[in-house]
Amino acid sequence: MNLKSQLRLFLQSRGISASDLARLSGVPKQSISDWLGGTAPRDIQKLKRVADAFGTTIDHLVFGEGVPEKPASSPRMLEKDQWIQVKFEGRIKQSSLGSD
């Protein structure tokens, strides 16, 4: 198999579109559309983000055979319309401007 075939299988198995994958992975939709059309990827970082979104490896995404039943230990992709609760922590520094 090749990337084009594998991408189609992963999208179909997850029930998502190329637009959904672009949003979830942070990879431009045009790049994903190009790959689905058979264009070879030029940016390994984009390919890595897509593989991570699917919970698989670049190797399996590009050279694998089908969708594995059990995802690799990479972060899993959220299903369409699924929410996840996260907690953020931040620091704010008070500026000395305007204080006398």
C-alpha cells in the first residue's frame, strides 16, 4: 500500500473527512488533499502530525497494510464531535508601567 491508500483507509475507518483531519492534526487541508491525490509528502513534520492524529507511526501510515486494530502508543485522535477536558496553567507578570 502507499500513503494515498492508507490515508483513505484511516479516514474511512474513523468516519472523518480530510477537512476534519486537517483541523485535528493542524496540517493544511491542501496538503492532505494533495496526498490523497497521490502527491508525495514534502514535509516530514506534517506527516508526523497526521500519523499522531491517527495514533499510528509514519512508517505504518506510509508503508503499512490497512488500519491496525490496536493503535500505537502515540496520542489518539479524537472522534468527530468528541470533546476532551483540559486544564491550563499560566503565569502573569505584573508590569511596573503606570505604578508610582
